[in-house]
Amino acid sequence: MTKRFWSLALFLIIIVQQVYCQSAYITGIVKDSLENQPIPYASVYVKGTRQGVICSVDGKFTVAVPTAWATIRVQAVNYKTREFELKAGDRGVILNMESSTRTLDEVVIRKHREHYVKKGNPAVAFIEKVRSHMKDQDPFEKPYYSYDKYEQMTFGLNDLGHVDKNLIMRSFKGAVEYLDSSEVTGKMILPVSLNETVSTDYFRKSPSTHKQLITARQHAGFDEDFDYMSIKKFMDDAFREINIYGNDINFMQNRFVSPLSKIGPNFYKYYLVDTVDVEGVKCVELDFVPFNTESFGFIGRMYFAVDDTSMFLKKLSMNIPRRINLNYVEHVYVTQEFVKGDDGCRHKTHDDVTIEFKVLTNTQGLYARRNTFYSNFSTAQPRDMAIFDMGGEQIVAHGADRHDKAFWVAARPAGIKHDEGYMHALMKKLRSSKLFYWGEKCITTLAQGYVATGNPSKFDFGALNTFINSNELEGFRMRVGGMTTAHLNPHWFSRWHVAYGFKDKKVKYSFNLEYSFNKKRYHSMEFPIHSIKFTTSYDLDKIGQNYLYTSQDNAVLMIRRHRDDKINYLRLNQLEYKLELPNGFSVAAAIEHDMHEASHLLPFVDGNGRSFAHYHEAGFSVTLRYAPGEKFYQTRSYRFPINIDNPIVTLKHTYMPKHFVGNNFEINKTEIGLQKRFWFSAWGYTDIILKGAKIWSRVPYPELLYPNANITYTIQPESFSLLNAMEYVTDQNVQWDVTYWMNGAIMNYVPLLKRLKLREVVSFRGIYGSLLKKNDPVRNQDLYRFPERAHTVGLGSKPYMEIGVGLDNILTFLRVDWVWRLTYRNVKGVDRQGLRVSLHFAF
């Protein structure tokens, strides 16, 4: 989960917490009228509306009502449906249900309170029959399939009522006129972000291809000061379209078991309930609930047409169990509607997903809704087959962001209420409050890590988390820097920083000037990059340490388990060309000249005892990267992956000829990497990262291959938690990093502990390689010797390996691992085991 998304959510909570009181509710418990026992998972609906909830395992419910009096309709498996007239505000009401025995297609359904069995269960036989006909109606089995789609994504504040009387709440009174009631839950909401998209989706069976042509899109709301395109990517990934006919449902960045999965009978309890009328079609109602309500499954019901031998699904409605091991989510409401085409294919016409969040207990709730409508279904070959040859899964049509109000009025399906005009007016009203205005500025600055210097800002000051640091070479270090934005020029960009070490009394710097061939919205790192960049710098070179998703100057990294003393200086001049394509392929080519400067910590002394102040190297490098379907959250300086479900492959080669522009050594190096995530349905996933590298030439020790050492107490990706910097060295190696995120596969079944929603994590990483004789300073007098303080040795005949076992999701955001060295344990001055921690926000 990206921390920027949670920064946005926390801001909404802090600013408007307790601004509004709660809506009118009815609370109570549904019971068996004879046994006086709670009925779990009964459905409670407000008649005449789309509002409804699923009772908890102990029969309790809370439902919002929009009027003073309401008719409450209650349904439960093997109980007669009843309606109750109740008053808004009623608390603790008991709704008694009368047990029944139903016959459906000459099958007698056993009483609800009997022990559930799969064998001989007509509901299980029914679901197996549904599965046997799934492909018969599947339009994706056709050679081609296409449809038009309108999607509206709304994000806002949930469960709001009348304005309270304290000073902070009065500051936002002007927003009251923008309150609305949710069509799904009936609760009062305040939308603060709106995204609309109009597109046509094209599918080809062979080769399997999906292209989405976006013809129109627009955005308005609070997050326009954030990188809303990255937030949209995250929301799209978290709230993916639900395919009920798949084995797994990719939702909330987890895998849920579909009720129509091949493992469904082992995961769900199924109940045949009744025959009901759905939009004039007589349907069989089938309910489902997971055996273990802490696991990743749904509670809900499906309606199948009675007179259709192909087991056509007319409608789906489902929620999540109250005890599910899912963070920040209180309720999920999913409704899908289908029609049957003339060709016998089922077509989804409406997909409505509403999610109610609470990031912190007893704080303001949040609300998200993805409302999607589908039309103009076709299984004919597209007129323009070139659509399948276009790069990337999403293609944005020219002018998609420039449609007028009349277009959007015509494009919106009937019943869609909110538009961009509403959102702009709301934000103007909110920003008229000084509390909201300055709160928004502060949270935006903290989330982005940069301080804007104007409106619009042409220069941003930062990054804020790199202002102070320390190490053994510089002592206390201070750094300041900044970057230009597209408001100064949308094609030309520069970044710079200046740092000073109070111990070595040296000034360091970095400056780059970049020309982007693509016009940028705000900063140079926005996807896709197509640019040429010149960089000149003089700064530290920390050998054996490489932080992938943060700067080495991050102040958090000052807390270390080992001395940070494997450092010398590097003076670099580089010219780089980079091209990123929509299909996920990218190429970067660079020419550079480096000067490595010795320090008293890491001197350059050869086998004959001669000291050298520095050495030069110059040459070129080429990097190829292929990451199809990759999604990431873009910050000013880094890209954080949203998912790595698809493989990511990298290949890099560096060549610097000896004697070229004063080169002291030849550098000839090849590096390759592969990473992929593998899902195990509701039982978590495994991230696998494999790397290999080889140096083909004779090189000085700073250019050899060192395992990436993490000398802090934090958990850092693709690094070794117990290894010291420069402890081992190779010139050819393979590395692996395997992490299994178990998603509570064990803890969800442990009594009492399962209430803590803990999740297990197991990691295993290692490196296997060797140092050839030609690159061993001990055997080559003309090579620089390893510094004595580094205690560097070549990796032996066995690999270096670490294993970690930990608990994730502690308090929903903390991961704690205990890590062991499996090999090379009896080495002086190393950690054999230890505790490591990290912040990890996830649903």
C-alpha cells in the first residue's frame, strides 16, 4: 500500500474528524423464534431502497434508515422472509424469525441449525452444475469480444449527519449543502474526489490480448494537489473489476476465493434458499458463506434463472465477513447484473462496488465507490484490428482530457448524480476555510516530501527527509536541494543538492539538467520517460550498500546496527538517454566518466605498497527492462510498485575500455534480474527475485560484486539484514530473495489470536558465487588490496543465506521479523541473528 494514499486518507480524517454526527440507525439482533438463538449472516434490508447489511455471526446488525419510519425486510437461510415496521433510532430490537423447511426442485433443504455437510448437499450439486456450464455462456471464449464502458470512481467522507457546535466543526459548515445520501447504504456522504472514464474494451482470445481505448476522462477534487494519476492507478488496482467466474477474485490487493471457484465447495458453505423474482425473471436464490470467516472470502447470494438450462446468473450481491483479516475496511457492497445476449452469451451490464473504510478506530469513516455501466456488446471482429498492435493495455485517445460539459452530460448513464462542477464548487467552499487550506498544504508537503514555493510552484524545495544524516567519513552531514517543475518549463527540468560533512569538511553536490521529449504535467519522473539527461556530481560512494526505494541520506537510516565506514568519494559526469514505452519495455543508454577518490577509510594501495589518490573510468552502459502491465506509485524521485503480478526482467551491460579517456582498468560487466509474484488464492503470495552478475575483466576492488548489505534495523527490499558491508565479495554470482506473505493462513485458525488479524511472513535470501583468481588482490600485486578495516574475503564454497520468520499486520501497519544467518555464522564481528522492523501498510 502506498503511503501517499494513506496520507491523503489521514488528512481527511484529521481535518474533519467529528465535524458531523451520525445518521439515523436501527440496531438489533435477528433470532430464531423457537430456540431464541441468534441467526448468523441473515440479510437485513430497508424496503424500497438499496440499503442493507449482512448480520454478524452472532446475529447483530446496524442499518442506516433515510426516513423516520422504515420497513425492514429480513431474509435468512431456511427461515421465512419477514418484514418489520421500525422507527429510526430504535436500538437493540429483536427480530424473531420463523424456521421453515423448503422444497426446491423436489429437494428438501435441511434446517439451518443442523451440522453442515457437503456430501449429498443439493446446494453443492447445484453449484457444480453451474460450473459445468460456465464456458457455455462466456463471451471471452469467443475469438473477439468488445463493449463500451462508463466508470465513475468516487472517494469521500462517510456516515455524516448534522453539523456539531464546536469551533472546528463550524469552520466547515459551508460543506453541509454538498452532503448527499449514499444510494447503496443510505448514509450521509461528502464526496471529495471524482474520476470519470469513458472507454471501449477490446478482447482477443488468441493470442490473449486486452486493450482499453479511453476516449474521455476527467478528474476533480481534493487529491488534485497530489499525484492523482498515481492514486488512480492504485485505486484501479485495489478495486479491480470482480470476475465472479474466475477461481480467484483480485480485490483490495488480495486474492479472494470466488464462490464459483473449483475449490469453492471446500471453502464455502452453500444454501439453496428460495425462488424469487428478479426484474421479471424467476430465479433460484443461492447463498454462500466461508467456512472460516477470517479468511479471504465473501458472504452473499446469487440469483440463477429457473427456466434456463445453461444456469444463467442474473444477479449477484455480496459483502465481506465482519471478522475477515482485512485492514481498514468495514463493509463492502458488491452488486452485479447480467443479461443474456441473442448469441447465448452472458453480458455484465452493471458493476457497483461500495467500500466503507476506517483507517483508525473511532475516527471519521471514508467512502469509495466504483460504479460501472456496460453497453454495446459485440463478439464480432473489430473494424480496426490495429488496436491490438498498439503499445500498452490502456490507450488514451487524443483529446480524451478535453471534452466539454455537454459531452459528459450525454455520456453519463441515468441516475449518476455527481459531476466535476459539483466537485469544483465543493473544493472551493472547503478551501475558503483557513483550517482546511493550511491543513491541506501541510499534509501535501509531508506526503510529497517537497515544499512548493508558489501557486503554481515553479521550484520545489526538498527532499525533506534528507536534510540531516551522519556517517563515519563525514560525521554530521547536512544537505539541501530542490527541483524545477513543469510550471517553469514542461520540457526542461533540473534537480540539485548541496551537502556538507562537518568531519571531512568537504562540500558535495549533484546537479542534473534534463530535456523531456514528452510534455510533463509536473515533474520529470512522470511515466512515460523519454528524455536526455546530463548529470554531474561529487558525493559519497558507499560500497556494498544500495537502497532501492529511498535515498542513502534518508534520516531514518541514521539508526544503524553497524558502523557506516565503507565509504570513499565518487566524481561522476554522465549523459543518459532513456525511453519508456507503453507496453512496459524501456531502454536506457549512458556514457559517463567517473573518478573514484580514496578516503582514509578505504585507501587504494596495491600489492607493492604503492598508494593511489584516485583512479579513472569512462565508457558506456545499456539497460533493457521489460515490465508488462506494471503499475507503480510515482513520487518526485522514486517509483513504488503497486503490484508485481507480471514478471519484470532487466538486463544491463557496462563496458569501459582500458586506456579510454584515461581509464586505469577495463570494466566489462553483465547483470540480469527477474522478479515475479505468485498467488496462492486466499492463502497469500510469494515474491521471488532472482539476480545474476558476472565481471568479465580484471577490476579494482570497488568494482567487484558485493552482496547488498543492510546495516540498519529496518527491513529493506533486496538486501541482507545480517551482512556487513563488504564482508564478502565475488566477481560472478547468483542471488535469490523469496518472501512468502501468508495472509493469516495459520493465525486465522488460532482461537483468540485470530482476532488480532496477524499475518505470517517467511523470507529466505541468499547469494552463491566466487571470486576468480584474476580479480583476487591477494594473487595480483597490481590490484588494490582490500582495506584491512573491511575484513573482506571471497565467498567460500557454500552460499551465504539468511532466513527470517515474522509477523506482519501488527496494529495493521507494523512488520517484525526475527532473522537468522544460516551459513558463515562463526565469523568475528557479525550478527548471527536479530530483530528487524518495518512499516507495512496493506489492506
